[in-house]
Amino acid sequence: MNETTLAAANMKIVRDKRENLRHMVEMADEAATKGVDILVLPEVGLQGYADFAFPVGSSECAEQKQYYYREAETIPGPTTDAIAELAKRLTMTIQVGMAERMVHGNVIFNSTALIGPEGLIGVYRKVHNQFEFPYFAPGEGTPVFETSHGKVGSIICYDLCFPELIRSFALRGAHLILMSNAWPMKGHDRETDYHGYAMDLAAKGNAFFNQSWLVIANHCETGAYSQKLDYYGGSQVVDPYGKVVAYLANEEGLVIHKADLEEVVLQSRTAGFFGLNLLQDRRPEHYGALVDQEYRRCGPRSGLAAE
């Protein structure tokens, strides 16, 4: 049996890189005492997530843009170098969320860096970030990373709402999806908040449909920024059956689960759901509409006949 211990951090993030990095190191050290092999940290956990209450062009919007231009870092850069030293010391693979600046300094991405004991493994830049204008540019790459624990796909927050992306990772062999997250609530009551419910629903669905593992690390601040926003928390590990096997509500801490990842994936695809492999049974020749980009072009289409 080749077991891997997965963990996600439910964290309160502030607008202070030094404090956030200190807190992430503290979380990683705690995870190491519990034998964690893979640790996921929240979205833009290094600098703090954006406050979207300000109109584009306002002085507050400009000030926040300036904050990210000042505080964003290249990858590799100072923080990823520090995390690499940490990962080496702890023999751990760590996914950290951060505002990434391109080397020339003109573009800022909402990114994750996946870092192992041997150093930087890869970078993912959030693809589905349409509402993050004008702070972050959209990413274009959808890499699958080779790690000592198998193939891994990384996603960020809103990406969870687009099953095509996670399915594409699964089809390329990723049996583990790591999600760095800044998922807020609409209100202040976790028990009745639809936004939080939607995150939990999407997490279970994506894990089940791809019969793959999903690990989510979220913010858990309350009363954040000018909106007095409450983040949902709900950091969790979901297994390939779509079952939540570790969960933390809105308190800070780690969710941890240990399993033979590949064996559970195999069982889920051969015995779990009526013995059916949902990836094998796809009929992609009928899914052309999923990649049809006609809607991007000018002019209406002439009919709705099947192609």
C-alpha cells in the first residue's frame, strides 16, 4: 500500500505578505508533525484577495491595483524560493496561491505555484477569472504536473464551476486536483448561504464525475475589507466517489486525510458506481458543442441542427 497524506489549510489571510508567509510556514510545520505529504494553501494567500467593491477608475480601485503591482512577485521569486526551502526541509509538496508578476512587470496573474522537495514543479494561472478585471489577467495554460505522488492538476476558485477544465485534467491522467480558493459567502450564516452550498455541491460533483481526488483550501476571514465579507471556509478533501472525507467549517486549521490515492481511484472506476468508469464511457464524438467557438464570431448562426 502506497499511502499519501493530503491536507488543506483553512486560513485567515491579511494584507501583509510577511505575516501571511509566516502563517503559511506555521501551517506547514504543523502539517509536517501529522505526516502530511501534500499541503494546499488558499488563493492569493500571500498578498490577500481583492476587494471588488470599488468601481473601475475610482481612487480605491487604483490604490488596490497599485498594491498588487508593488506586492506581486515573479515565479520563481523570493516567496517561492522560501517555500522551496520549506518543502525540502519538511519533505512535502506545497501549493501556494499568490499574485504573480511577469518578469517585465506589466502583467499580474492570480496564480498557484506547486513546489516539492526538489523545488518548483510548475505554475498555474487562473483561467476563469472574468470578474477579476482590472486586477488580474486571465491565464491561458492548463498544465498537468508530474509529482512523486502521481499526476496533479491545479485550479483556483471559480475554475471549480467549469467541469470541462477538471475533466481535461483527468483525461490527461491527473487523479488529484488541488484547489486554492477565496470563496466568499453572500451573507453571514453558513447554514443558509447558497454561495457556500454551491461550492460544496460543485466539489462533490467534480470529484464524482471524474472519479478523482479533490483538495480545497479556502480563506475563513469574517468581516473582510470594505464589504465586511465573510469567507466560507469549508476547506475539504473529497474522494473519487464524491464523498467528503475531511472538512473544516470556518475555524482556522488543517483538514487531513490519508489514503492510497491511486488504489481508491481504481476502486471507484471499477467497483464504486455500478462498476462503471465514467472516463472510459464518454462519447466525445457527440460533444462538439463544448468546444464550438462560433459564439465568439459576429453574426447569428443559421439554425440549431445537430452537427
